[in-house]
Amino acid sequence: MPNDRSRWDAVRLGTYGGLLGMLLAIMEQFCHAFCPPSWHYVPEGDLLPHVLMEVFVFAVAGAALLATTAMIRNWLIRET
């Protein structure tokens, strides 16, 4: 009996995860800038490297999370 479930594309999901991670990092920075409860927050050092590092880390984490999820799912439904 053939397995009729299709495989998930890990590269595409990794790309989507990276974009989602960047969006979440940008939303967090927007909240730091415009939400009154976080106006007291001041990062150590320069602001630009702090923001860029957070965007980079969120993008890598999102890409890794979704790509790993796709690979695990594909491994679980492989044909035996």
C-alpha cells in the first residue's frame, strides 16, 4: 500500500521560518519603541547592533525550528 501523504519541503519551510522569525523580531522592536510599558528598556551598548543581532537570531531560530519540524515529519511518515 503506497504512502499517499506528500513530503514537506524542508528548505521552503526553513525560508518561511526565517521570515516569520524576522517578523517577530521586528514586532518586538516595534513594541520596545512604541509600547509605554517598555519605554524604560535600554539595551547595553549601541542600539543598531542589538536590533540586528536580535533579528538575525530570531530568523535563524525560526528557520531551524520549521526545517527541523519538516525533517522530523518526513522521517516519521517514510515508507517502510
